[in-house]
Amino acid sequence: MSDPIYAQTWYDENSIKPPKPSDFSKKLDKYDFAVIGGGLAGLVLSLKLSQGGATVAVFESKTIGSGASGRNGGFCSTGWAASSIKIKKTLGLEKAEIFEDLGVRGFEWMKKQVSKPRYQKVNAKYGELNLSLSNFQNKKDESSLSPDDLKRYLVSSRYKSGSINKESFQFNPLNFMRILMEECLENGVHIFENCSVLKVERSQVINSFELLTEKCQKFIAEKVTYATGGYGGLCASELDRILLPIKTFVAVTDPLPDILKKHIRTEFMISDNRRAGNYYRLLDEERLLWGMGISALGNKSISKIKRDAFRDLKSHFPKLVEEINALGLTFQYVWSGLMGYSRNFLPYVGELSPNRYAVAGFGGHGMNTAPISAICLSEFLLGNRDSLNGFDEIMHLPHYGNVGKVAAEIIYKYLSMKDFISEYKPIILKYDR
């Protein structure tokens, strides 16, 4: 497929067989809940609601895992898309502490899931190397790494310091989604794939909604939740005004035996602390998964993403790129994905209007935050009216359509420039004297 948003990924060819979705002929006359969007948030919400005794139907416009939840870099750690400073400024100290704790709880939930025997095929591996392009100051603790320490892990003159987080883990996100889908089905959730919802309106059935799908199927549900993330939809106008679809890009190399591990000597997943930095890790067959950049404007072709990936990789590992080129190797897989970003980088979790809810907008840090947000919303919908206290101070501001996209792109470029200045500040100061 030529559109990189739906291009074939490495995961598509290296993951377990997906379970069979629900049959339309077996749909119920009425559901307690309809969940629009079968990403991580939608499936966790559905699973928890079903385990609480509710009848649930999930509507996915493509297939489970075809969106951001199944085509991301496969990193899981604590935290939110917004920084701790931003969260404290937005929510205040007391609420920020509650909110940050949710990010930790989400990570612990994911960690517990991947440790279950049935999730063995997500191939979870623990350990993250977080790098800095700024000069090394002093060794703060045993996890801090000097330039000399870094040589044990990789060969790159661009990185100046780093640290190790032994709790974070990498995994196959598409396998995770397919196993989670299987768990949902076993718990009675009805999952309808390739089933876009075109319209949601009040039903003639009292206190219910009627959902019309593109296949002209009609469904009745008492409550509706939108879990559509950056892929949006035609029926969540409130979310469309709040969340911007932001693209991110991933590339996977040909197998690089006898090459890759000379330059990247660790099985840890790797990221850097720039505002729009890189994230990468080793895959099977000594392949390199390389994640990079975000964009709010335009559509990059697959060839353009591939060129950008080579240029980006070369700026960090020039010798590695030389060897790749000498052998005529390339990036075999290239794709992009869509994330839902709000202006303050915080999600929308809660009510849109009576009996209509949303759990969306995790901004590229969703593998821990999406599940805990879904769990909190499920508890609220099942009767715990305090479970959304961590989200009730979040203000949701409009992004003003194309103006918002331009503004987001400008902010991204501005942050990239700050990263550049921070990295080369010592050199700039030297030549200013």
C-alpha cells in the first residue's frame, strides 16, 4: 500500500495470526456500551466493562492493531506525553501528583500483562538506555553514564551522556493487541472489524443511541465511548475540535548480520532526551527499528521517509550507514502512524455529553497511559464516580483546524531548534568569543 499510514509494517509479517472477529449475524439487539475504536484504549475499556458484567460492542474501521497501538516503536515506560513540569503547571501540585501516579499504574498494569504466560509471544525485554546529546556533567548515580561508559553500549560520537532504566521494556505491540483482542472475545466482547461508524444519533429506544455503520448495519447501545485517537472519525466532532492528528515515522532495516552489533552493542531499547528525539531497538535477524520525528502537515511518501531515515541514522551512526550502503542494503519496511495530540499534550478522558464519553489523545506516549485511562473510565461507567478525579482538572482547548496544524508544526520546529542549540551550545559559545 502506497500510503505510509497503512503501509505494511515489520510487525505485520512477524506477528501471530489474529483471532477471528465477531460475526455480524450474532450481534445483540441492544448493548450496554458501544466502543468506537479498537486500539489499546478501546480494547482495555471493553475488557474491563465486560468483566464488570456489561455487554459491549467494539467498532474498528480497519483491523485490530492496524492503528497506532499496533504499529508504534514497541516501547513502554512510565510518564505522559506532557512533561512533569507541564503537568504541574496545568493541574496544580496536588492533582499533578495523582495524575502522574496514574502513569505509573498504567505501566504496572502493562508490565503485569506481558508477564502472563498467554502474552509470552509479545517478547518483552527489559531495559532502556536514555541518551543525551548535551555534554556530560557529573555522575549523579550508578545509572548515569559518561561518554566512556557509553562505549560499552554503542559507537556514536554524538551522544555525550546517558542513563539506564531497568524497568522500562520493549515488546511486539501488534502481538500484544492480538492477544488482548483474544482475551476480550473470550470475555464476551463483540468486536467488529472493517466496520466504520458513520453516524451516532438518539434512538427511538428509550435512553439509547443508534449507530449506523458503513455496511448499513444498525446497532443499539445505551452508552457510547469514542476511543479513536489520532485516526478520528466522522462521528466525534467534539474530539475533532480538540485533538490534532500528528504523524510519526518508523523504519526497519534489512537484516544486518555482522554489522549492526558492531555499532549498537546492547539489547536495551534506546531513546534520547530531546523534545523530538529518536527511539530505536534491535529486532530479530539483527534488524534495526528506527523511530523519528513528528509532523502535523502534509503527507510524506514512503521514499521520502526512507531518505529521511537514512539521513537521520547517518547523523548518529555514520560508520554504520557507510557499511549499509557498501553492501547495498536499505530500509525494508517504512511506515507512519497517527497520534492524537491536544494543545496541552493531555488526554480527553470523560464525558462528552450525556451517555457519550471519550478516552483519547495520548500523544505518542500511550502504551501505559491508554490502559490506565481506560481502566479509570470503565470504573466510572460501572459506578465508581471518583475514578476520574485525576482527569477532572484538564482543560480541553480547540486547535482551530488548519491553523492548529500550522501552529503545531511551528512548535515542533521551534523545539527542534532548541534541541540543536542545546547540543551545540558549547561550540557556538567557543566561536562567539
